[in-house]
Amino acid sequence: MRVNTLKRAAVAFALALPGAAIATVVAAPAAHADGCYTWNRTLTQGRSGDDVRQLQIRVAGWAGYRDIVENDGRYGPKTAAAVKRFQQAYGLRADGIAGPQTFAKLYQLQDNDCTPAHFSYSELDNGCGGSGWSGGPVSASQTKQNALRTMWKLEALRRGLGDKPLYVSSGFRSRACNNQVGGASDSQHLYGNAADVTSRTSSLCQIARNARNNGFSGLYGPGYPDHDDHVHVDSRRENNSDRSSNTTSWSAPDCGVGN
Ligand SMILES: [Zn+2]
């Protein structure tokens, strides 16, 4: 019966939330308790807060050509444009406003550990067979946070390629791991900020060309030394802990990709 169903839902909902949260939730457009993160208000330009920051992580891959979405918790024009591209990509009304429909799609895409549907922490921590998130130049929690943003960008890249699987052959590498595989001394892999990507269905050049739209400021592929069997993507512009300047660096000469 309808009444009983509603009552059961209300009880389950109340159990899932601590008392203090109820007042906020009552004003929300749609009740939803997500295992990872729940948004409690519609977000538009001018808003700021941790809920904006959480949104920015998830739309980072929809930054548009050669651009990035700052993870600053401020809903500016770039965040709105990224939300709009996300909405377009998933067939939602594209208004650049993050409301119930947009959040419903994000809930559908995110797993309980906040990773996107098609990528996992274990896949990003496979540099030398899985070593956890420590052993790099920044804290383990920062490294893991970087890896999460990398995955949301990869999810956007994957969507743009027609939902065809992508494989991460190397993600985070501790210093020891990076030395072992002969990585660059200040590699973005050390920060959880990079992924080496392959595919069985998309050509490496397709991946490299598409990735220019997904918030990746570092991009190396076919024609760049040692990058003929994978595409390297990273977020060097957002990395304030490395020694390089926060600029874009792209090179995949065989694919017509360059700075
Ligand atoms: Zn790489």
C-alpha cells in the first residue's frame, strides 16, 4: 500500500541520518541518502561551499578544450559550463544548474567510496602492484584525493569515447615504484595525479585528441618518446606541490596533439 510504503521510506530515511541533518534535508528537492555524498540544495552560480567543491571534483572532466575546473568551492562560470557539458553528455536538461536531475545522475555514477562507476581506487593504485597511497611527495590522503579527481576525469573521457572501456596501466607510483619503472623524477604519477591509459576499442590517437577536453593539462601520446603504447594524462596545472609551473604540456605528434 502506498501509505505504508511512504511510512517505511520515511523511517528508513530518518534512520540513515543524524537528527541535526533533518532540518536541512526537508528543504531539499528530493530526499536521497547516498553512500558517498548527498547534496542538500540546488547549486547555481554564486554559491560556495564544500557541496560546490564536491560537485567540482565530479565535473572536473567536463572542463572543455584546454581548460580546467578549479576545485575551489566557488560556483563560477567555468563550473557552470562544466555542469552544462555534463548534463549534455548524459541527456539531461542543460542549464548549468546543479539540481535534482544532475545530482541523481551523479548518485547513479558514484560508488559508495565516491569513485566513478568505471574506475576504482585499486585500479589507480597499480603502479607496482598496489602499495597504498603513501611513499610519494605529498600525504597519502592528498594523493588519494588527487587519484579521485583523476578518475572522474577518466570517467568523462570514457563517456566522450562512447562509453567504451579504458584501462589504466599505471596510476599512482610511490617513489620506490617510480624509480623501479624508470619514471621521471618529478612525475605526476608520484602525486596520484596521472594515469597511463590504453583501450581495446579506441585508438590511442582518439584517446589523446578527446582527452584535450577533459581537464587534463598534461597529455603525452604516440610520437612522444616512450608513449607509443599508451596515453599519459595528468593534472599538472592543479598540482601546487611539484616543481613544475602550472601550465599545460601536451605532446602526441603522431595525433596532431601539441601545445
Ligand atoms: Zn604516465
